[in-house]
Amino acid sequence: MKDYVALTRCYFCGEADRILLATRYHRVGNDMEPIHDLKPFHDKVMDMEPCTKCAGFMKQGIILMTIDPDLSEKDWNKQPIPNPYRAGGFFVVTEEAIRRMLQKNKVMLDWCLKHRWMFIEHKAAKLAGLYDHITER
């Protein structure tokens, strides 16, 4: 990968997202080199802006991503970009399903409806039957 380009990852699905290009260069001999080295950003999550596909999922419903808190680093949820250990489950459920799941927790429900995503423990996703409804494509 060149120093002046990087391919980022979507925070939600982890797939390739945006291409970053250096916009400022300086002359080194007869060549131009980027002022900022973008290699550290390649294959990394840069922000919590959803990719086009995940933005579409958020219009359809709420994204639930499974995590394992026992394998997550301490204070993962206090970081600017939360980074728990992801257990691999990725579900899109209707607002009605979220309203039923979170009916006793108005604060969490309001947050989820506003942001259109939520982490859910892997065990809770299994108990809720989310894995029972996986369809093959």
C-alpha cells in the first residue's frame, strides 16, 4: 500500500468503506511525496459513520451486533469509538422488535431508536432467538 492512500473499514459491518487520499504534497527532489503518511489508517475504522450498506440497514431497522463482554478489554465502552470483542452476530431487526425487547428500559430504547444500532451480548442474542432466523444468501 502506498503512503498516500488508505482503505478504511466500516465500524458496523467491518467491510471496506472509504478511500483516504493524501491531499497535500511536498517536493522531494524531482518527486512529490505526501505530507501525511496514511499507512497507519489502512484497514482501520476511522469513525462511526456507517457505510452505504449499513446506512441502508439503519433505514430498514436497528442493527444488533453481538459481543462477548468476558473477552472484551476493560473499559471498552468508555473509548471515543467503543471496541468490544465482537462475537460475529450481525442482525437487522424492526423497531417493533426493539420496542418489545427494551420496553422496560426507556433510556436504552430511546438511545437505540436514535442511533439505529446497539451491541447485544452473544448469549442474549441466542436466548432471544436471533440465530434461529438466519437466512442463507
